[in-house]
Amino acid sequence: MKLIDASGPIYEGMWNYGPPFPEFKLIELEHPDWVEFSAYSQAFEGFHMLTGTYIDGPAHALGLKKAPPLHEIPLEKLFGVDAFVLKFDLDLLPKENDRPYITLNILKSKIKNLKYDIPIGANIIFATGWGSHWDKDDFLTKCWFVKKEAIEFLLDKKPFILAMDTPSLDNVDNEQGIWELVYSNNIYLVAPLVSLEKITKDKVKLYVCPLNILNTTGLPCRVVIIED
């Protein structure tokens, strides 16, 4: 069994989506006066739903009046579920203003070469190795994205989760309308992930463990992948 921690670390000075999302800060707290021992504790300032690796879904685009909050996702849909892995070589992908992207033909070719047929309602992982840029200045500015036609093709599979090692499924410099497309089809996103280049199998077990915070449209989470 091979265990892969696919969740990125959280620390001061890490990448951030920018305003209105605050930057993460680790605050040392004073020793509480209601305990006799010296208690060393920290507070997490600037911690939000898109800090580090997270899961979000339809409510992120539609609001909580039209879509359920993230804490209502049944654990059985997140814990120990089958996920099908699509691995891409970043060096072979075309680019748009320094951003690699996945085309419809590239996606079709990758799916065709899988050892398994992707069933309806599956969980799909896009793995490129971009998670190795987590601590680099270009993590957001040069991250890969997917062409809208490729996402439209995937909709026939009615995926439940799309997981990936990019912080943006769409090109934030030239958006194609992917967010509306994904969320209106009740798809959840788990991103951005790290260490996906360590995956060697076409099918793995995916464990997504979001924090149990009520009534949010997204939640930070720990993500673990297991290869049998």
C-alpha cells in the first residue's frame, strides 16, 4: 500500500488568491491564566475557506439559498472512494501566455489509454506535478488550466469530484465560463493538490477530509490518496 499526502502545507507567506481573501498568519497566544502548566498555543489569522487545499461546490457559485452547504456532503462520498487518474506531462501541453492547458483531444487520448472505463458519477483526478510549484512565485500566475470543450466532454460522465493540482481550472487571465459550467452540473472541486506525480496507478482510493465548519460554500481539507 502506498500513502500519498496530497494536501498542500499552510504557512505564513504562502500563495494566496488575493483580496478579498486575507493572507494566512500564525499568531502565538499568551499562556492562559486558567491552567497551571505553560500552554503554548497558536491562532490562525486570515484562515478562510480557500486556504491551502480545499473542497468547494455548487454553493460557491449559486449561494447557500440555491445549493447545500459543504458540511452536508455525506462522508461516504468523500472517504475511501474510487478515483480515476489522468496524468499529463506539462512539458508536452500547449501554452497560452505561459499557462499550459489541456485540450479536448489531449483529454480524449488520455481517457482512451486508461486501463479502466470511467463510470458515471466517478471522481476524476488531474495530475501534472504542478503541486511542486506550491512554494514558487508562479504557482498562480502560470498554472495550467483546461479548455472549456474538454470540460463539456467530461460532463457526460457526470463526475462527482474533479480533483487537480492547479489552483485554477479556468484561465483566470481569459476566463471561458468553466466555473458556471462545473457548478451548475453539481460537480465538486478539490484543489489545489500536491505530490500527484507520485501516483503510478490509473485508479486509486481518495480520502477528502474537510473541516466540520457549518454553513459554508467551501472548506479547507486534508486529502490523502492510497494506491493498493
